[in-house]
Amino acid sequence: MALAQCLLTLVFLFGFYLSFASLGNGILRLLRFEIDSDVDHLLVSLGIGLVVFETLLFLIQFTGHIRIASSAITISLGIPLFFGSAAVFCKVRSIVRAVRSRSAFIHFLLFFTSAVLCVEFLTSLAPLTGSDALHYHFTVQKLILEQGFHPLFSNAHSFLCGQHHLLILFGLALGSEKLALGFIFAGGVLSASVLASLAASGASDRLVLGVTVLFLLTPIVFWQITASGAPDIYMAFFAASALIVLTKKRSPDINWRRALVAGLMVGGVAGAKYTGSLIAAGLAFAFLLEFRSVLQTAILGLGSLIVGIWPYLRNTIWTGDPVFPFLSNNLSPHLVTGFALKSLADDTGASIGHNWGQFLPFVFFAAIRVKNVGFWDFFGPTVFAMAPLICLTFKNTREWRILVLVWLTSSLEIFWASGLTRFLLPVFPIALVCVARGIEGSLRRDWKIASSVSVGIMALMIVSGALGLALYCTEPFLTAIGLRSATAYLEDRSQGYNVAQAINHVLTEPENAGKALLFLRHEYYVRVPYLNGDPGTSFEVDPEQLKTPEQWEEFLKLKGITYVVRAPDFPAVIASPLKELERSGLLIPIQQLEVEDLKGMRIDQVRTTISVVILRVNF
């Protein structure tokens, strides 16, 4: 049954992306814009169809009937599918014919790449366990469906949700968590495809497939598209797609159509995340510098605004701050708390000091925070090791200039704004394209030692990546295909799941109906009405304004709180007045459950026993 659900999800994903490609191809035909390569044209068509679809999803949130509107959009996608799928299939057949003519070794590499994708696809459909996904990527979308489209000040991270989070909303609106997870995996497939397409213009088929499979087997990538539950991978697809439009059209001239299409791709980056706007700025800067046209750059900016402005417009309407809460001190100080703002700045790297001596390791994906090591930072040493070769084989051509300029400019901006290596993921495919070109250049120059070492490093990283994937994906893979219980998997691998189940067990009883105040980061599996009370992740709870039991009593009344959950302790900064309420009998324990849960990061697999105490408000 589980495997059948996975196959059904794959069928639906294929149908949706065929519809996106048909829609995008129709728009390109209206613009009379054609890219010479069938692969490139198909990828850009997919990108355009996707951003138009996401724009529609954003607008339907205002209807108040998201589930019904999502079903209506699904049905309406049949129109471009009916009228445009023939043209898409024609390009697909042309691509398949070209692949068939390749050598047996290329077919083997394609088979290996397909096997990797198959493993990653099934792994991605395991029940959700990603920490940030349980906190906000999926949780916020679930709350929008349950409560409506309005600001969620009780989840400080909710304002960071970008355009591609709407794919999660869409999947959940159709009643399928697997479909929502499948959309994230599809972003990985598209990113790998556009990487291969970009690399193909300057490297052999073997190197193209080599860097593509290396990308898929890099820990940060396979974590991102399988277990993270975050749609950030789409920034990589749109950034590289913009480069396809700018570098791979036969005509060297720029016109308004080309600028507009590139702008739509840039908008797919800008609308994804605040750091996406920095990468979009890097793309626009490279465009202006290379094509030297202020008018065409303005058209590119207009295209990016059409599809990428929506998250910033949402935040402006709600708070007056397009990048809320990072400009809130000047634009909306009354909407934030200093404690949560500092916590959010620490989490995103905005408060981290910059040691410019670390910039070179950072730009070559080799900077790792020793105190918080995880898959989200590990790109591997490939780009760092190949840096001298990239410099030695660099050619002063448009393709090389734009690739390197976007890579370096984006890295510089992200280093200045955050300094967290994981935010470099969108430009990682661009760096790997440069790696492929560097190795190809060494082969053509007959640099035997350099080329041998380079190919050896790639092979070593592919093998180690495959072993890492096998170790990391075993449990979720077995769960996805039904060989392990989903409940047992969540109990073992999902932070806060057992605490959430304990809360559900008590408060879903009819006699215990009411709203709960929780201090739980991973809220996705909570099935009762609640308010997040953690002052580090909520703008609703201000430690400066809640210092006494009397202030807490007023707050709990104002928010309609019936229960307070302590698991195992209250946050230290607000613990004293809450414990006083408990001692005075204004918070009465009604049940205590002992559960086992993960302590710290999942990757450490350290378990501890937690006391979950449900307290009823008694005033």
C-alpha cells in the first residue's frame, strides 16, 4: 500500500510538471521567445509555468477557501495540459533520441543517476522529520489552512516563508503530505537537470553526468531534497535557469523578450527567501555589467517583480516591513520582541560577526561551523580543491564571466548578510559547472596530473556520497515503501513527536477541549488548538512584559488559553512567574505523561525521558 502511494504521488507529480511545462511553453510562444536547445527550452518553460502557478496560489489565499480553490486550479491545469502537452512531448522525444545515440558508458552513468534519484525520491516521501519543517516550513502552511491567511506572530519564522512554500500549501490543501514532499524532491531533480544543461556547453558528456551525480550525492543536497522539508532547492533551479537564458541563446544580442524571461527566472530566486533577493541582485548586476543596458536591466527587474514580489508584499501589508522582522526596529518596532528578534538573528546568521579572513573558504563552500556541524553545511571539498584549476582555465567569454560573477557576487552578499554556508546552496550548481569546465580545460590542455587528480577527487566524492546516502536514507527509505511502521519511524526520528502525541492524547478528549499554550518547537504533529509560547520563536510572548504572575494571568485570559503544557520545564527567561502560578494553584496539573524523545540534534541520536505536564488554567 505504501509503495502504491509513492507511485501514485510520482504520477501526480509528473502530471503537474507536464502542465507547468505546457503552460510555460505557451507563454514563451506568446512572447515569441525560443531557446535553441530542446532541453533548455523545456527547463525554462517549466520555470515560467511554475512561477505563474505559484502566483495564482498566492492570490487564492485571500479567498478564504484555499482547499476548494486549490482543487479548482488543479482542474484548470488541464487546459494547458490538453492544448500544450503535444509540443512538450515533441521536445521530450527529441531529447530521448539524442540520449539513445550516446555511448554505453553514458547509458551506464544515466542508469546510475536514475538509481540515485529513485532512492532519493522514495526517501523524500517518508513521514516528515526535518526540524525546521516541523517548526515552520510545513507547520505554517498547515496553520494557514486551519486558521486562514493572516499574520502568525506566534511563529516568528512564519514571515520567512517564501514563494515556493506555496507548493507545500498546495500539497497539504489537496490532502497529501506526500505530494507536498514530492514537490520539494522535484526541485532537486530540476536543479540537477539545469546543472547538467549548463555544464553541457563547456564539458564532455562524462563530465556533465559526473558533476550532476556529484551534486545529487552531496550531503547538503540529498538532505535538502529528502528529509529537510524545505523548498530552498528551487532557488538553485531558478538561478541556473536565469543563466541559461542569459548565456545559451545563439544570438549575443539582448532584447526585451530575453530580459523579461530572464527576469521571471530571477523572480523565482528573489521570491524564495530573503537571501534569494541577494542572489537575484547578483544576477541583475551581472546582467547590467555584461549587456550594459539600463533599460533592459529595468525590464529584467520588472519581470522579477511580477513573480517574486508576493512574499515581500504580504509582509508589507501585514507589518509595514517587506523583510519583517529585520527592518522592524525602524518600520514596525511595536510588532516584535527583542528576545525573539535576537534569537531569529542568531538562527539566520544575521547577528554573526564577519571575519573576512574566512571569505575564501566560504566562497568555495569550505566553511563549516564547528559548534553546529550538520548536513546543512557540508558541500564537500570538491569546489575548494578545484579552485586553482578553475582560475587557470578561466576564459574571458560571456558564459565564463557571467557564471563567475554571479557566483562571487552572490557569495559576497551572503557572507556579508549572514555568513552561513548553507545559504550558498543556490549557487552550488553554478560552481560545479565551473568545476566541469575547469576539468575539461585541463583535459584539452593535456595537463595529465591535474586532470587525473581532478577526476580522482570527483570519483572519490561520488563514492563517499553514495555511501553517505545509503547510510542516511536506509530508515526513511524502508518506511516510505512500507517495510517499517510510519509511527515507529516518527517515534524514533522525529523531534518532539512523542511530546506532541502525549498532548494530543490528553487534549483531544471532548471533556478537555480548549486552547493550549505550548513551549514546543516542533509543532507540526500537534492536533489541538494551541499558541506557541516560546519567547525565542514567538512575537506574542515578550519576557519584558510578562515578568509577574499577574501579567501572565492577564495574558492567558486575553489569548483564551485553557491549558499550559510544561515539557519538561518552562523556558528559563519566563519560568519564574509561571512556576509561581503553578504553586499558587492558578495552574493545576491534570495529567503527567513520561515520554522518550530526542535530545539536541537528530543526527546525534541522543535520547532522554521527558515529563509532559498538562496544567489547566484555574481563573
